[in-house]
Amino acid sequence: MNKENYSQTHQNEPELITKVGSLQELLEKASGVRAVVDHEMEDAGLAENIPFPFLALVGQNQMKLSLLLSLLNPNLGGVLLIGPRGTGKSTAVRSLVDLLPEVRRSLCYYGCLEEDVEAGGIDAVCPDCAKKYGQGDPLSKMEKVRLIELPLNATLEDVVGGLDPRAQAHSRLRLKRGILSRADRNLLYVDEVNLLNDQIVDAILDAAAQGQYTVRRGAVSATYRSHFTLIGSMNPEEGNLRPQIMDRFGLRVLVKGLEEKEDRMEAYRRTRAYKENNRAFSAQYAPSTRLFREEIQASREKLADVELPDGVAATGLELIGRLGLDSLRAEITLFEAARAHAAADARDRVVPADLRVVAPMALRLRRSTYIDQYIADQNSEAELLEEAVNELIPTEEEAEDE
């Protein structure tokens, strides 16, 4: 082939980079190379996930605050959003994707972290990590928190894990991780949480309570970590939520429709703009979203230094006592939410105003009329029993006098 024919045949081929003077030159040359496609590519039908910007949500300040506090403080126990359809519950949760902070994730197969050594000594990690720690090598890296959704049609095996079918095809037994394991150190979102079947609810409760769970399938078993922040949403028209899982949600928010006509009109305009061009609409909020994410990360790191003064704690306990709440999770949620609110305000001490803001979310839906009536019935029975015993059975002193 002569030079002219060769040139015509290969005129559309990418340039072959064989020599560069610097890394910058390599980047420039590589960026300028035009890719060659042998045929026109058809539409793959794939959807790009561009969530509605969190900062574009109109109103619903308590819902947005509860979600932000859950990002700042995983010890809150998560958030439950309760309200009718079309009030933006699912949209708000999914819009958190662009605001999620970073957490430390282990580089080890067994999940060893530097904090394990600091808390339990060098024997608290595997031998390989103990050696790496001694050499000053990192055991973990910073990685963005993920939003893991639990589909309503998920099976129990999807949730907890089971035998890997690919391994079974080769006559091997190996377990496949489930959704609860992948949710470790992440957000676990359950839409229509009140419609989950009881087996899956029980699995979530066990994993949330213990921070881990065990899967056994025949001769193989594995214990997985499952420290996650649980976020749920529900429409009470479709059914009630079991008390056991209701108690696992730290903050509870009643989400109502926007009341002001101006707010509803603005929400319509933003929704329409997003549907017409979601990329352009999200780009308008991108700079503010980045700053907001940085603020969340800074507040999360500051949380450990936030103190709860005795006086403020006494006020919180008095409030809980006046409401007659039995569950100790009332105190945990109230004080942890107050600490997160103080950190978000760049303060290192909780003040009474923090309690005032978070109390409606932390203490709502914690009283049970059934339990109140049950205890009242038991008290009545106890009084009758005590009266009968006192009449018929003398005390030791009375017996001696006789």
C-alpha cells in the first residue's frame, strides 16, 4: 500500500501517542484524541440518575431538617416521614444523594479499622492489619456514604443474603451479601415501610438492634456488619406501622401538603423545569450544593466535641417526664438530635433552644394508648390483689401478736 492510500485509509484513526515531554502534555494529547466508532450507536434506553436538588425543595422545613440531622449524627436512629401521597417524601430522601458526607471504610476483607485498635488494642484487628498498623500503613480510606434503597418487592434472601447461584453452578457453597450488609455505614431507605412483610421487618429490627446479623445456609454461615441509618416513608392511609419498627426510628415527621398558594406555584414551576431539563435545572443548584455538602461534612466531624450541659439535660428529662414517655430512646433521640443541631450551628455546647427545635420531631408518636390502658388495668388489679392479701394474710408482726 502506497503512502497516499495508507493516509486515506487511516485518516480517521486516533493518533498513536508514543512520546510526551510531560504528564500535562500527555493529558492534553489524550484529551484531544477523537474516538473512532465503526457504526452508529443506538439509543441504549438507559436512564441517567439526576436527583431533584435538595436545595430546590420548597417549604417542608421540618422534613428537610430531620434528614440533615440524620446525616450529621448516625446515632439518631434515622427518620420516619409520615404523610399523604404527593407531599415530596421520596423526592426529599433521594435528593440527599448529592449531600452525602464521607465516612471511613475498611481496606480489609474483615473490616478492620484504626478505631478498632484505638478502642480494643492491636488484638482487635486481624494479623495482616496489625502488621500494617505497626508499619504506619492505613487500614481504611474515606469514601462517600451511599443511599441504599430496599425495594418493596424484595425477598428475605435479597435482604439478608443467601447462597450465591454462580458458585452453586460450579458445585460450591458461597454466601452472597444482602441489602442489609451493603447498607453498613450507609443510609437504608424503605419507601412504604408500613407495607413490608413481617419477616423482612424482623430482619431489619435484629440487624438495627445488634449492628450485625448472621446468615446460615446449610453448612456455611457468615456474620455481616449492619450499622446503618434507617429512613422510612409511609402513607398512613395504606396501613399502620408495627410498634416494634416504629420505635426504631429516632425522628418522626408529619409531612403535610404546602399550604400557601405561592409555595405551591413555585413547587410546580421547579418541578416542571426539572422534568423539561433535569441536567440544566440541577446545574443551577450545583455550587450551593457543593458548599452545603462541605458544611455537612464539617458539622459531622465537629459533632464529637459537642457537649450536653447538665442544666439542658435536666430540662430535657423534665420534658420527657411530663409527657409520660417510657422508652429510653426518647432521651437518646432528643439529646443526640440536639447535639447534631448545635453542631450544624457551629457550636460546641447544646442550649435550650436546640431542644425546642428538635423536641417535636424526637418525641412525637412515642405514647401508646394501648400501653397506657394496659398499665392502668394492671394497677387496678394490683390494688385489688394487695387489698385481698392484706385482709387474709397477716404480716409477721401481726402473726407474732396473735
